[in-house]
Amino acid sequence: ILSTVMERLFNEEVTQLKYYKTTHDNFMALAFSDENEGHRIEDILAMLEKLIGNPVALFQQNMHCYACSGEAPCEFRISPRVKKYNPGILTNYEYLVQQDGEQTQYIVQLDLNVGTKMYLVITEQTTEFNPMNCIAVENAIVSLQYEFARAFAVSELEKKFQHDILYSILHGKNMPM
């Protein structure tokens, strides 16, 4: 009996690890691809929606919709009756759950490297939210953080080079070619 139970537990762990690796590889390939420049956030959300079978949306800290996938609601408020949600896996993020009318919403707060907070909202419409979905959400969050950090770094570089060019023009310096 013990052998059968241990084998079943081991198989579940291996399944979760394989799923984690597959989703991680898919999100990293998307994050590092040269295609769809400027639409990576939407692509990450679309891939997450495809993996978990429910629409997802990304909201700024002022609750304005930054991006959404498919039929995700583009309006969002955190209810005073929001509760903490235990996803059943080890996680780096705090999950919240709330009822929005007839739908259940799962909320994950993202603290981006650039000093802003955002909310990833999963609306349970098609399939029930489960621990395997949390694995996909965790990988999507890492890709979103990478994309926001990349966009911030590019923006800062563009500002620096713009200031260098303006300085050279104003001071009559030879510009490197």
C-alpha cells in the first residue's frame, strides 16, 4: 500500500515539474523572441489564457486596464470582501480571490522592478482555477517582469542618447558616426 501511495505522489510531483519546465520554456522563448516587438505583454497574456483556459487582464495600480486577453473584463475593483487564496503550491506571490457578480476572480499583485505595482486578474469563466494554473501564472509573471524591466531599460537608454546628441549639437561638438 505504501509503495502505491508513494508512486502516485511521486508521479504528481514529476507531472508538476514537467509542466513547470514546459511553461517556463514557452514564456522565456516568447520573452526573448525578436518577433512582435511592442506586443509582448499582450502575447504573454494570450499565452497564459491559452494555458489556463480563462481570460486574464493586467491592471495598473490605479485600476486602469493595461492589457487584456480575449474576453477578459476591462474593469476591475478590489472588493472589501476579498480573501486570501492558498493555491496549493509553493509560491512567491500572494493570491487573492473575490466574487465579481457570478464570476470568481483570482488576483495576483505584481511588484515590478521599476517601482510600480500591477494586478494580474484571472476571471474564472471556462475552467476551474487549480494549482497547475498557478504554475503557469508564476511563469507568466516572471516574463511580465522581464518585459517591463527591458522596456524601462530601453527607455532610459534612449533618453541618455537623446541627451548626448542634444548636448553635442548645442556645444558644436563633432558627433561620432
